[in-house]
Amino acid sequence: MEYDDKLMEEAVLALLAALSSDDGNAWKGFDFEIMNRLHEQGFISNPVNRNKSIWLTAEGMERGRQIAERLFGRRAQAEPASNSDT
């Protein structure tokens, strides 16, 4: 799947803004509470360790790719939205 880089940039910027303080200070890592919830749902390895990275589980990879395709896929962007009113 080919992804739209502009949409991905906008999504990251939106997440940084959503997780920043009122003065615009954003931590470079993801919010620990979010990471813990993803771990509890079985999507990633335990984020509470000395490692600088986490691993996505098979379920996390599948779900993440589905979301990425829906949000950032170039093919999805090119297809016209279906109109259920016609």
C-alpha cells in the first residue's frame, strides 16, 4: 500500500498538538497512558521498560495497517465517496 505523506504529516502534527501543553510544548514520545492502553488491548509490547522502542503484535500490525490504509492510503483518496442518497 502506498501512503499519502501529506496526510501522515498532518496526522502526526494533530497528535502532537493534541498531546501538547497550552504553550505548545510537546514531548517527542507518545503519551504513556495511550501506550499503556494499546498494550492492555494486546496491540503492542509492554512500553514500560528500558528499551527505546516497542513491538507491534501480529494483531496490532494488522489493525494498524487497516487504519493506515483507511486514513492515509492513496487508493482510498482517489476513489469517490459513495453517495447512499441516490
